[in-house]
Amino acid sequence: MKYVGLKEFGKPSVMCIEEGPIPKPKEGEVLLKLVSTALNRADCVQRSGNYAAPAGDSPILGLEGSGYIIDADGKADVSRPVMALLPGGGYAQYAVVPKDHVMDIPKGISVEDGAAIPEVWLTALKLLNVTKAQENDWVLIYGAASGVGTAATQLVKKYIKGNVVALAGSDEKCLIAKNFGADVTLNYKTTQNLAGKIREATGGKGVNVILDCIGAQNFELSISSIALDGRWVIYGFLGGPKLENVNIAPLLRTRASLFFSTLRSRTIEYKADLVNQLKKLLPQFETGELKISVDSRYQVDWSDAKVWQETHTRMEANENAGKIMMIFK
């Protein structure tokens, strides 16, 4: 099979097309013939050499994919389009995955677009589980026009029955967040006194939950915005991991809880439980109550890695809003 390899760790230009054996599934796993994958920030971090694959998992980039299960006769079961949370290996023509991490693609969503669901929706579910978000909570979402951001917004509004303050880096991205259900949208690049605006939106109380993919850059904003007994989860460091001269005393006064959370390193059983939670929501994609967010679709012919380099560059420049889909020819 062909897959995206790395000449070394570094910029998008290190990606190249390589050829290797089709992986063999172990007990409890299935082999997928992939039709598409979707880019995630973790892919860029791994490519840069700062996010190693867990021991035993595929070192190939790609954490989600869609396609068909290869049956006992070695043929793709095209009667059943599926999507899966992958332990790596999505940037390839074939991938192995624990069978309990595979889901049927909802009717009305193409097999190609099915890859837009697993990683971001499972991440959003996990974050809301970790923070114990509940009805009437105000939830502050950074990167609100991203795949995780739009998924989390829909879950808060339609599943938890809470309220969303969405932060994004342009008026266009704020509009996207609004269209996905956010109650309040703020352009963090142009809004003065962000903390004050967030307090104003929540009746002066602050937000009960913060979903934070930024880290250091927004740390003081989060401290200033969190409500009494608020829950704050950091799941990425797009704004850097290092703090300098930050006063954390207000967190003690507000009795805030700060969590750090990842999905990739979780156990197979933990992920399977999360997948089962998402399966219960999949009918809502069929009715249109829940929607995927796709920024763009790129065709992959496996002749060279230029399209992979281009899309990684776009993602790192924050040019996308929603999922960047890679469709395999």
C-alpha cells in the first residue's frame, strides 16, 4: 500500500509518499480500506516531532478515517460504509483499527465525509464528560469554528442544553460559530476587554466550563472569565505551553478545577465507551439536527505529497474553518 511517510521531523515539506505492506489485523481488530481521512492538529504536531505515537500504535499520521471493512475473503464490504477512530495510520490506503472503534456512517453523509466525524466529535464528547458540563452551564469555547469547536457547540446546545460563548479569530469564523448555535461570538483579534465581554454575556458570573485548546496565550483570560466552581480543561497548546508571571491566586478564590486531557493515549476500552456514547447520537446526523463542519476537500492520487504539504500548511496558518478532508482516488 501507499502511505504518507516522513523524511524526518519538521515542516510540511518533510512528508513524502512511501510504499509498504498492508497491515495485518490482530485479534479484536479489523482491516479498513480507506476512502478518506481528515486532518487534525495532532497530525501537524506529530509531523513536527513533538507528539510521538503511543507504543504499539502505527507511526503513520492520521487519527480518523472512513471506508470499508475488508472481509474474510479479502474484499471490501462496500455495502457497509464505516468510519473509525484510528490509533494512527489514517494517511494510508489501508489501516487496522480495534473493531469497537468502528461506526456505521449515518445515512445522508457520504463515505468520503464520514471521516469528518470520529476524532472531533469524540474529543468534544470527552471534554464535556471531563468537565461535567450540565444544563444551563455557560461554556467558553476557544477555536470555536474548528471541527472540535463546532462539534462541542452543537453538543452543548442540543445535548446538554447549555449556553455557548464562542471565540474565533475572524468575523467569518464567528459567523460560522453562530450558525452552529453559539449564543455569543467574540472575535478575539478585534474585541476590546474580552474578559469583560464574557462576564457581561454571562450576567457577571463568568463561564462554568472552558474548553481550551490554546494554553498559555489565553491563560489569564481564562482565569478572569471562569465562574465560581468552574471547570476548565486544556487539551492543546496552540498558544504555547509556557507561562511567565501569571497570578493563579484567583483560581483558589473561585474554587476552579483545572484538567488536562488527551484522547489518543487513552485505553482501547475508554475509547470504545466513548464510541458507544457517540453511536447513540448518530441518528441525529441523519435527521440533520447535528451537522458536520467541512472546510474543504482535496483529492489524493498518491503520486506525490504536495497536496498533503499544502493542507498541513493551511492548517498551521489557521486558514481553515472546519475539517480539511483528504479524499483518496
